[in-house]
Amino acid sequence: MFGSGLVAHTVFYHHQHFNLCRPPGDFFILGIHNERPGAGGNIATEAVVRSSPDGYTFLLVNSANTINATLYDKLNFDFVRDIAPISGLATFSFVMEVNPSLPTKTLPEFIIFAKANPGKINMASAGSGSTHHVAGELFKMMAGVEMVHVPYRGSSPALTDLLAGQVQVMFDATPSSLPHIRAGKLRPLAVTTATRLEVLPDVPTLGDFVPGYEASSWLGFGAPKNTPAAVVDRLNKEINLAISDSAIKARLVDLGGLVLPPSSPAEFGKFLARDTEKWARVIRTANIKPD
């Protein structure tokens, strides 16, 4: 996921009131497991699940966690059950974009073209079960179109082939595609969030044409189950204070994201459960398997 560590650094070290790393009295020191390599983040998540709930270890959770809950059949943990929700941080839109050689300049034109040419459009992704992939599969389901999924080992090679015209469409992270869009090398058809982006103000949302569609990657914080409520509530309060800072909001916009609305731990837990259920339906319907 784009810039997750950078987003966490922005929140923790660029907000003047965020002092959890230098705790008063006998409060805790913050430790974060963030994108530890292996199995789509499952290794990092399991490490936190198995950690002592002592207020010293936290997980930078993201949309891969709610996808992996269904994508992988034999996990040694249940994400929603075993991770205590703390707070959301930010959400990041994908942009649905095509190679300019494709004769479609708008999303409605693309849908008409795809329905007239079933199975002839290749859709690139960063890998089977990636956020890019499931965003595309959700579009296929809701728009009623048939496209061929072409998984790559990461978004960079996928984007390279999209630019070369080897594949025709991709749901990519906005920051990595923005320079190519501005250079006219890629044509944006829609953004996947519910609202338009400041960095692409003239690009409509996908939901404008496919009602109810919304897909994004997001970041938040969790902790081992049974972490003391006082610790969870304190960190929730500090995170909500941090993401209300105008400088942090501006920095996240620069990174291609938006802050999530402040939420309580319980509200963030409901968000995680809804997201897990949403992607479970997509994964089962499309019969998606991990690489």
C-alpha cells in the first residue's frame, strides 16, 4: 500500500500534541508493526495478535487486512476478533485509467465498449487479491462487464505495461499515476472514492455512473485483543486530534489521501467489520485466490 509508513510518520511526528512516544510518567512507549514482509501483511498481523496486550505494541492496519480475512483460507487468527480497533487514519482513492489507445473517453463509453467486447479488455493489477484487483472486480460485478484480469507482482510492472498498451485498464493508486495522467500518457475515467479528489477535480467518481460503487485503500490503528481500554482510548483521542490538524490534512492530500472522519474505537470496529463483509462478497463471487 502506498506510503503507509509515511502516513504514520506524518501523524506521529508532525503533530505538536502527539506525545505518546515520549510518555508522561509511567505511560507507554509506542511500538508499531508496519508492513512486515510476507503473506500480504499476515505475518505482521499475527505477530501483533500474539503479542502481550500491554500497551506497547500496535498494528498499522489497512485494507489488506479486511481483504485477507477471506482471501486466505487458513490464517492463524481472526482479524476482526483478535485485533482491538483504535482509530482510522486516512483513506486513499484509486483512479480507473485506460491507455489512450482505447477508444473510450468517458466511463459510460467504456462500459458500452466493454459490454460489446466481452473478455477482450485486459485489466492489470498489483496481484491477485490486491486492493487494485478487488476494486476492479467490484466494478465488473456492479457494471456487469467482463474483463480479463492480468495480475503482476506489484503495481510498478502493471503500470509499465499499461503505459505500453500491453493491458488496457487499471485501478491504480492515484499518486503513482498522477504524473502520467498529467502528461497525457494515461486517460482517467473515474476515481473510486465517494467524492472527487482535489488533485483530479475534473474526474468524476465511479459512483456517479455505477450507483453505490466505492472502493479505497485506508489506514488505521489496532492493538492486540484485551489491550487496556485506557490505552486504546488515549491513543484514539490523540489520533483524532492529530488528523484534525490542518497541516496534516494538507500533507495527506499531497500524498493522495484524505483523513477519515474522527471515530471512536467501537465505530472503527464497525467500519472494519463492514469492510471485511464487503470484500468477502467480492472475493467469493469472483473466486479470487492468492498468488
